[in-house]
Amino acid sequence: MKKIEAIVKPYKLEAVKEAVTALGIYGMTVTEVKGYGRQKGHTEQYRGAEFVVEFLPKVKLEIVVSDARVPGVTDAIRRAAMSNSIGDGKIFVQEVSGAIRIRTGETGDEAL
């Protein structure tokens, strides 16, 4: 099993959700986060004062899938989240050693 973490722009969340749901993935965890990468924030004006916004709002998605589903899910996320501009985000894939469904006690891929 693998855990896919994707950091995307907030307005792309619905498109990514639809893309992975179309693949039969019905569970994901979504967290509102802030961060920066190459875009390094930006400057804004508020009531005449200029200030730097260093951490930009993003959304982090966490999805655990079987090993065989990783290429399809990561490609669907990439295509749905892409806007061809800086700050589109990142996708990370990590090994998961196990999973247990609390309600039924199912383990491994059956717990997903």
C-alpha cells in the first residue's frame, strides 16, 4: 500500500476530487495548509500598508491506495491540479506498512 499526499491550490480541490472519484477512490483526507515553494509568496496592500504574504493557502490531500493504483491516481491528480503556472503543487508517494478498518477489523487492502 502507498500513501499519496498532494499539495494543490484550493480552487483545484473539486476537480481533483472528481478525478480520483472517477477512478473508484472514495476516501481521502483534506487539510487546509499554508506554505511556499518556488513562488515564495507575494506582496499585498491593505489599507494603504504594504505587507508580504510568505505562506500561501494550499490544500493537502491524503489518499491510501494499493500499489497497483498509484500510477493512475497520481496521474489523475496531476492532470486535474495542473494550471501550468508556478505554485501548482507537489505529489508525494510513501510506503504504508498497514491499515486497519476500525469498524470491521479488516486489514491491508481490504481496509481501504
